[in-house]
Amino acid sequence: MKDKNVLVIGMGRSGKAAVEALVQSGARVAVQDSKQEEQLEAEFVSYLDANGVAKYLGAVPEDMGAFDTLVLSPGVPPQLDFVQAAKAAGAEIIGELELAYRLGSGKYVAITGTNGKTTTTTLVGEIYKASGRKTCVAGNIGIAVISKAMDADEDTWMVTETSSFQLETIDTFRPVVSAILNLTPDHMDRHKTMENYGRAKAAVFMNQTEDQYCVLNYDDKACFELAGREGCKATVVPFSRMTELDFGAFVKDGQIVIRDKDSEMIEICGADELKIPGSHNLENALAAAAIAYFGGIDQEVIAEVLRTFAGVEHRIEACGEVGGVRFVNDSKGTNPDAAIKAIEAMKENIILIAGGYDKGSEYDEFIGAFGDSVKKLILMGKTAPKIREAAEKAGFTDIIMANDMEDCVKKAYETAVPGDVVLLSPACASWDMYDNFEQRGDHFKSCVQMLQQN
């Protein structure tokens, strides 16, 4: 990147980290963001000025042909007119993940899928750390990959959560082990079709070679078929919660096991020894076991971490009890399928808080999963009317419309009886009311704390 003219688009976490790495590498850097200068942190603006970084804030450069490379933040669609204009003029279009792979060091494990990415990435990171390997956990989990890759060496393992948005803008990125956990409708406002969405996910194995591994969900037909449809060259390692496999990770007689290339059966641990609840977390554990085992980690290390791992914040996270009513934070449930898995894990007596930013999802299957488990639905955010319409169409009418999170928690507690679970699992992104799902989950927990103090 030395002496290249590079435009970084989007000044979020990954964009800022990309700018710093590019400045360090000797590139001639410019930045673009829809925000005005006063909306950015003053310290960061000072850094830009001190390093001679050109700023296009609230504006687009007039001459997009002036740039050799554009680095897009994940939230920036490559289809934007001015991005396409730069591409037509000969600019290379990449993202922060690709930039990290080129400028930094380390060996990559890349985990994607619609749901379970954060839990599985965190779990794999813990297994790799427990094995004694130098390990960094980064990516869509909330830590810019490039911020870790620049300090990594050849022996560092970069355990990376990768989103479809990040994978849209890779070129040479090649992980040693890749994984696609599942594939259900999400981000249809950006990808438009499931075929496009699947192709974006499949990019995770695009550059892999025969001596590398790709872990895929055998039980998810759309996911597993990506290997054949998109031409996966890596060794495909299936995992299954429901089927005994000739090769891969599966459950046999209540045990998580792996069958290797020599048909040898390796027992890891009992499925009932997992601390993380729900069938979806059993799938996450199977995927993590496969990623770690075929990544060369000893079965005893894998077993020990699986037995002790307690989950991640904002994913089916117990966050208090008031008057016999339990509160569970699943703010990470940002699409209908994720919320369905949370409902299945809680099982019954659920007062469900849902709603948020509209990513173009449909909610019929989400409502259909209520069964006898969900007693009441409390809705907020932009999608509230859309979800209400889907619920009423399906015959579910015990619905309360709320103004904000405080109102949701207050109304949920007022209607709850001892033994009920108030579950925040929005089935939507958070961007209509919050900067991210973490902020939404923290607000929910603070509202629960207020109840506990009263």
C-alpha cells in the first residue's frame, strides 16, 4: 500500500483501524463518511489532520478516478454509485478484512453463518488459547481484525468472526480453517436474494486449497450445499446434531464425537455437559469441536473448554430475577431465526420483547415458533407494526405496543407472574434506536437493575 492513493469509506470501528494501518504502511490516505466533521470524535479528527489525511465528510470526492484502492467498512454497500464509479475507473475495491490479511500476519480461522457466529468464535478462541497457541479473537465480534493483525506474527492464530458484509469485499483472504454454521434469511435489504446471501457467505472458502478445511452444517441443507454450488476446494468437514456421519463431528449416544479421515471415533464430551443452553448451542459446540480438532488441537483441551464455557454477553444471558420473574438478555438475536432459537432454549412461560430495525425480514416463521411457549408479545421499534400484523394474522393477539426499552421492561414486569421469563430477543437489528445490539442489551440490563432497586 506504500504510496498508493487509498480512500477509506465509513468511519466506524473498522474504518478508523484501517486508516491507522494505512498511514503506518505509507499510503496516501483519504476518508469519506456521510457524517459531518463535528459528528466524529475530535481526537480522531486531530489524528487525521496531523497525518495529512484528506477528509470528505458529508460529501463524496468529485474525482473517484484519483484512487488506486477503496477500503469499504462492512456497513457500506459495494453497489453505491460512487464506489462503482471508482471501480469503473480502475480502483480496487476491498474491505478491512482483506486489508488486514495483506498488511498483517497470522494464520486465520474464519467463522461465518447467519446465527451462532459470536458464540462459536468466542468458544473456538478459548479452545485455541487453552491449547497454548498465541491467539487473537477479532472481526465482526466487535474488534477490527486489522487492529490485531498488525501486531500478530506468523505463529499467531487469528480466530475471526466474519459477516457476509465483510466477505463481499475479500480477494486473496484465505483461512486455514473456515466454517459456515447455518444459512437462513437475513440482510435481505442488502443482499436481495438468498442466492446472493449464500454466495457472500461462501466467499469464506473461495481461496482455500485441498490441504485446508471447511466446516459445514450437515443438517442445514442450504448451508451444506454451498460447498458443491460454489466450488469449495478445501476438505469439507460436516457437523450434525441429528445424523451419525462417516466423517466429521456429530452426537452419538449422548456424546459429542469426531470421526476422522481414518474412520477412528474420538469422543470429546457428553452433550449434557455443556453449560450453554439450547439445541443451537449444541450445534455451535459441534462446529467448534470440528474447527479445533481439524485445526490440530488435542481432544482433551477441546473437552475441557466445552465443559466450562458459559456463553457470551447478550446471547441468552441471564441478567437478574425480580419477584420470581427471570430476565434474559438475547439482544444478539438480530434476526427471526436467532430469536426462534432463544425461544426454544427458554421453552415456556415467556413474555417476549421484540422489534427494531427492519432488515427486510419476514416474521411468519418467528410467530409460528411461539407455540405454547410465548404468553405475551411486547413490541417496540420500526418493525413493531409489521410483527404485530404477522402475529394477528397467525391468531396471536396478546400483544402490547411499547414506546422504548424502559416501557417494554415496565409493561413486561407488570404483566408477569412468578415463574415467567421476560426474554429480550428482538428478531431485528438495533439501528433504529441504538448504535448496536450491545448498547441495546446493556440498556435492557440497566432497566432490569432499576426494577431490582425499587
